[in-house]
Amino acid sequence: MVDVLSHRLVPDRLWKLVEPLLPAFLPRPQGGGSAPLDDRTVFTAVVYVLTSGCSWHHLPPEFGVSPATAHRRFRTWDRAGLWQRLHQAAAEQCGPRSEGHWLTMIVRAALARQDR
């Protein structure tokens, strides 16, 4: 079920727009931890939280991403200006297509959560 939901949340055409805009993953400065999760997996979990309205803490475990990891990556992407770049990409590359509309909704949800 998560695979179906994941592809609805982040279809391949949308992922092709998002992937090159994501900043490279940097290991935690204190070291340790586990290997980084796949960017698409984490992005999908973040999109779920943003578009469902659930709290980070209530991210379903079926996504395979801990709430702390999803929130940490959201904050990292926010500080890197990802949401503004995605907004620009939606305007330039998508136009009225459904990916552009969905991406705009994701960006609006992300911007609304910036201070949380």
C-alpha cells in the first residue's frame, strides 16, 4: 500500500523535477548514526506529512523513515532554500499540468510549516 501511496504522492515525473534540486546529503557533524536513507523515500515521507496535516511524530512507520529523520531532512532542505526552488520549478517547467499544481500545494504546505 505504501508503494502505491508513494507513487501517488511523488510520481516519477514530479521526482524528475525534484531530484536535481535536492542538496547533497551531508553526514551529521557528530558522526555516528545509520547510513543515509534514499532521498526519494525521505522526500515522500515529508510530502505525506506536509499534505496530510499530520504531525511529524505521527508519520506512519510504513514509510520506512523515522519522524526525527523526516523532520531533520525537512529543516535541512528548508535552510537550503529547496521550497523556493521547487516553487520556481513548478512555475517554469510545469505550467498548468497536474505536477505543477501538486508541487505548488507541496511548497505551500512546506512554507506554512517553516516555523514549526
